[in-house]
Amino acid sequence: MTVTNWVKSSGTWSVGSNWSTGLVPGGGQTASIGGTGAEAIVLAGTSLLPLAALLMSDTAATLSLAGNVTTTAATTLSAGTVALAGHTLTLSGSATLDDEIDAGTLSTSTASVGSAGLTLGGGI
């Protein structure tokens, strides 16, 4: 399994140069966001993320949705913020959530909430 790390301080998910391999992660790869500081990542449009895993481990990171997003993988959001901005994040695989989910809809089939709790805002 290939791990593709986010390497920029900010940018759009779909730009290959923002990732350690030079390519946008997909096709069974693991996308990892953590360790580069205050990352600000925008997932634009309606997206399906066909990943093996999505890991977010940087407390300063923000993943902002600019459309509805569905993951097909095990998702671990152990730090940072996912800003839904009125959109829907659907976690099709198992999910471990220990960060802040803000202002939108979170949908998951299996989830465990970590010790930091889960904050849902925006009328959820």
C-alpha cells in the first residue's frame, strides 16, 4: 500500500504537486495529512475518494469541503478540523473521529468517537 503525504501548507486536493508522490492519491492508496504545519486543504466539487485509507493527524490542519464528498476507505481523523461548509461528508468505510467536524452533514456506517469528543455545529 502506497502512502501519499500532503506536502504543502495550503492548496487544492486535486493538484498532484501538493502530494509527496506528485500525484493525487487514489486507487487503493493511503492519503495522509499531517506534520507540515497549518495545512489548509480544499476538496472542490462533488468527490469520491477511492482510497485505502484517509488519515488526518495534524491539529493545525483544516480539510474544507467545497462540495459533497464520499470516502470508500477506513477514515481516521485524529486531529484538525473538517469544515463541511454546508456539504455532506459520507464515510463509507469504518471511521475513527477524534477531531472537529463543523457545519454540515456527517454520514457514516461505522464510527468510533475518540477521547477529545466530536463537535457538530451548524444545526446538525
